[in-house]
Amino acid sequence: MDKNLNRQANLVLVPAYNAGKYLPELIDRLRTLVADDNLLFVNDGSTDNTLELLEQHQVKYISFPLNQGKGAALMAGFQYAIENEYRSVLTIDADLQHLPEEIPRFYALDDGRHLILGTRKINLKIMPFDRWLTNNLTSMIISIFSTQRVRDSQSGFRLIPTSVLAAIRLKTVNYDFESEMLFKAGALGCAIAEVPISTIYEGSTSYINPLRDTGRFIRQIWKRIWA
């Protein structure tokens, strides 16, 4: 692998847990936009045929023997990107709630310094109430502490410079990980840009526990205030 080329490249990182029914379509769609060298999946201890499909499609992957949580899967991919000197990492969920065809929107804004957040329409007519409530709450907290407007803190469709990933210490391993990342990046003074993305909720299983994961994030903030 040529690390000199990676310094100008983005790694597309896909955490996958029991995503077998989506992977064939997702891989085909991603490959129309992303070179195989710049595509990495992390199998988070899936109990379905996720690992077999990754092997069958001959994509680059990291595999956990047991489920460790989305945050742990992302951290493994981030470490890979840092070690291989990629410029930025774009994260996209495996369940087709993020459209691969919208990846160029992130690339258009990438300057190697901004964290670029895919922002959905936070609308009760589209979004389940528990996700609407927790997203608004965590987005408000992050906006206050980072002194910049964040509209969709729960979005996993985002592009992060590896320089930012190397500078922040992320501790959580569950779905509050993505809120922690925004909070700590903002605290470091990293500017957060937003790009509109589609809002899709149908046809996939959510492994998020909104109340539990929001509670974990609020405890992080409380510890930071009183540390």
C-alpha cells in the first residue's frame, strides 16, 4: 500500500453487525464510487453471514470474533486509517439508510481540516419520536459546548480528518460514541461543516437504545464539567 497516495485519499469505513441482507447491494453500489484499496469493512462479531459475504466479495475487512459495539468497530477502522496515513475517513452505515451515491457531497467539502456531518431532516413526520427527542437533546448539548451549530449529532454518515482522530481520545464503544466524537472534536476547535443527506428509516433493524445511549452521553458531559 502506497502511503504517499493515501495522504490524498479518503478511507470509506463501514461498521457491519448482522448486515448480511444488505451487503451484496451495498458493496456493489460502493464500488461504483470507491476504489477497493480505499474501502474497509469491520465485522463487529456478526452472527449471520456477514463475514462470509465479505470474504465472498473480496473486500478488505477487519473482523471481531465477538460483538464489541459500533464505537469499537469504528475505532478499529480509525486506527487503520491513521496507521496507513489516510487524509480523512468517511463512515457510512451498512444498512442502506445512508445512500452511497451521496458520498461525493462529502468529498466536495473535504479540505482535510473540517469534520463534515451528514445532516438529515429532523422531522417527527419522518423520524421515530425517541430518535427525534434524543437527537435534538444531544445536538443541543454539543452545539452549546462546541460553540457551533450541530443539527444531527446522531448521524453516522460523516467525514473526519485523520488528524482530528489522532488528536482526540475516544472512550465509549456503543452508539454514544458518535456524540462523543463530535463533542470532543468541537472542544478541540475543529470546525464542523454540514451537508444535507436523505432521511431513510424503513426496512432496517436499529440496535440503538436511545434512552440508554443518550444517558451515557450526558454522563460524559457531566464528568467533563465537574472534572
